[in-house]
Amino acid sequence: MPETKYGSDEDSDDALHSRREAAVSRLRAWTERQRTSVSDHDSVEQTQIMEQAVEEGEMLLWEALAAFEGDAFQTMKGLPFSYTLKGNEMFVSRKEKSITKATVMLAFRNACEMIRAGESISGPKKLKTFGASYLYVVFGRVGALPGTSILVTGSTGFLGSRVCAYFRQAVSHGPCQAGYRVLAPSHHQLDITNLAQVQALFEAEKPDILIHCAAISDVGACDLDVEKSYAINVTGVENLAKACKACGTKMIFCSSDQIYFAAEPHTEAHTEDEPVRPCNTYGRQKLEAEQRTLALCPDAVCLRLSWLYDTVRLREQEHGNFYVNVQAALQKDGFCTFPIHDTRGVTYVGEILEYLPKVFALPGGVYNYGAENTLCTCELVRNLFRAVGMDEAAVRPNTQAFQGNPRNMAMDGSKARRFGIQFTPTLDALIRIWQCAGE
């Protein structure tokens, strides 16, 4: 959506930006004070003090709403909208009927009660008013809702480190607008195989959302030490699910496309509801972890991720990824080798991060979460090299890998697309990323 312009010169834009920052700062400070306020319902004096505080908050809210009038928003489902204020009414561009100021303030008071009670305001329905799908997003941007707390496991790993960095940024587009408080405990602070430690941390922090990235993801390592990998990949996940259930935390579990690697040949893209029989230890552990998670937390979201890549390494000791591996092979040997009996999606991690705010609103269940692809890995890279003007002869076929059991882990992303999550096809994304990285 094009950026909304206010005024014809830079000074006008700067003044509007300053006005908005000031309005959000005042309202957010007020909102944070509500976290620590103690209400004694038996005290008439305390009740009066609390009522005065809410009236102050209502005044700050209306000022903030006026500052953001005409700005571009998106609902949690990705629907664009804006609003204008006229008198005591809020007119939303997507609705014929206005939202009255009284309704706005009722939603605000409902939010205040939940903030003071320490309850999570995890979605629009929590506001319990007409127009909540719009008010929830607007409240988040203007500072009327506390920042969502996100607990990230595996925060030093490839995906976890990028999840933390993404939500620590001041993101101001799409549904990612409310501000986030990222909790990234170390392994010493959170050993997921220790149920008591897991429960203690959740009780202390009460996170709104858990993004569980930690895992032993090396397929060979899982085969070599089944007991250790099971403790992390299954028991640890179950411990987290138990804590999420007890605290009302929304659980996002990072699963894997390895679930689809079976002993039987499969030529079509995989769907979430098909029977699966993983043929390696890691795939079986991820499947069991999904099942245990959903048994405890039916509203949990299990994301079957494909092979991820980025153009940079955030840490020297970070394991390689598709892009980095190809570049390293070309620099070292002048060629790269990929199997012809292997088909799977390869997904840019930036898109994985971009869609996470929509993931938070998904109904519980399993979702294929990655780019689609129909080419074997060797042909994929050859097509990439051809498109970006590189020598495709530098891509050599590996004819031995998976020869006895051709691997097809390609995923059908149609279920996620119904909720506005649409990944760029693997080859198209790789071409775009390669070209951008070369500029």
C-alpha cells in the first residue's frame, strides 16, 4: 500500500511525526502504569482513583487517535483500512456503519481491566465490542495496548536469532504494529528438558506467545543419539506445551518438512492432512512433537518449515544455509554439487519472519510454512544460474544421493494462503535475492 502523505513539505511531515511520537509516548506510559496498579474493590477511595485514571487514559487515547487519523492500517487478516474522526464517531474506510466514541471507550475500558488483571490481550475478540478487528490494531499502534511478550527458544540459532532481531525492531507496517517485548533466555536459563524450570520461567514471565525454535535439527546427529535428540525434540516440546497450557500462552512450534520424507515414493506436493510416515529419526520426532503439542494445546500452531536461507551469517559459528553454501562452494571449488533425486522448497528467512504476525492469529493446527517448488535441487540451481547470468555448467549433478529412495519434501501452501500467507515460489525468490545481493 502506498505511504499516506500529510502536507506538501518535509517540515509538515516532521511535525506530524513528532506529534504522533508524543501521543504514543504519553499513552504508552499510561498503559504501562496500569500493569502495576493495584485495585482494591472494597475501597471507595481506590475506586474513585482508578476511575480518574481511566478518564485520563480515555483523553490520551482520543488525542492519539486524532494524531493517526488517515494513516494506513491492516487488520490481523491483512485487510487494509484507514479511519477518520468526526465529532464523537470513528469512520472506518471498510465499514458503512461508524464506530461511536462510546464503543471505542468501552473497548478501551475492557482492555484496561485485562491489563490490570495481568491477562493477555491476544486478539481482537478480547475487546468484546463492535469494530474490534479495527480497534485492536489501532489501539496497538497508538500505545493503548501493552507490547506483546514473545518468548523465543533457540535464540542463538539460525532462525531464533533472526526472530529476536525482527521483533526487537520498531516495525510499523502491516499487522505487526503493537510493539513487542522479546524474551530470549539462554540454555542455562531455560533447559526445556527440565519441566520444573520451564514452568517456573513461564510463571514468572507469563509470555503471550512462545516461538519454539530450539531443536537438534541435524538429521545425522538425531540418528546417532536418539535418546538425547528425543529429550530435546519431543520431551522438551511437550514440557513447553504443558507450560503454555497452564499460562494461556499461544504456542508456535517450528516443525519440519522432514516429516514428509518417507520410504514410499511420492511425486505430488504434500498437504497437511495426508498420512505421513517419516523414514528418519528427526522426522519421526518432529511428528510426535506436533501430536503431543496439539493434544495439550489445541490452539497451538505447528509450522512445517522447509530449508531456510539468508544472504548473511549473523555469527561466525552459525551453520551454513543454502545461499551461503552455494557461494562458499563457488569461491572454493568454482562449482557446486546438488542431487537430482531431491525435491523440496527453499525459503528466504525474511519471508518467514514477515508472516509471523499473521501466524499469531492462525487457528490451531498444522501448516506448511514455506516456499513451493517442483524442481529437483540440481535443476533449481541450474535455473537460478541461468536466470541471473551465471554459468549453469558450474552446477554439477549428484546422482548417488537419495538414488535408492528419491526424496520429495515439496509442500503445498494452499492452507496457509487462505489466511493471507503466500510465499514467493522458490525459484522466483532465489532470483530476486541473488540479484539484490549482487547490486
